[in-house]
Amino acid sequence: KTEDVMVRYLPDNSSFNEKNLQVSIDLNGKTKTWSPKPTGNATLEGNLLGTIRTLDGANGEVDLNCLEQQNAELHCTLGLVSSEGYVVVDDTNHPQFDNTEW
């Protein structure tokens, strides 16, 4: 806890969720509380959506909501910018760099 921010975490052997992680921020006399949102479309609230790697295979309008994108060949990725002021990125299934040689 600091003068303006308080982090509340209750370990419960599960992924971060609205019950076990909360961050409260005091700003201009008002307190705003953030917590991870449930997975699925609820995580897109405020997300400015993302990009696709290529237009090859696209036929007409392309939906940048990757959770709704049906064409896997477009390699859609969700945005890293949100009007909410934060974005939760789950990169669990992506490669990680370590000290081993390639």
C-alpha cells in the first residue's frame, strides 16, 4: 500500500480473477478499483482491438475482434491499447526466451 495505490491479493491457487486480485487507485479524491475481468468477450471492454498479419485470404471486411475471427490464416492478435487504461495479455502459450541457444 502506498499513499495513492493499494494492491489486495488473496492467494487461492487459481489464476488472477476479480475475487483474488484488486488494485485501488485514489485519484482526485475518488477511488477507482481494478480487477482482472473474466475471460472471453468481457476482456475486450475498451480494447481498441488489434491487427492481422496479412490480408492474404481475406475476402471483404475483416473483423479485428480476434475472439470472433474465424479465419486462422489471418493471425489476428488483440490490441495492446485500451480506453480502460490497461490491457491484460495472456501469452501463456507463446514461446519464451531463455539462456539456451537456438
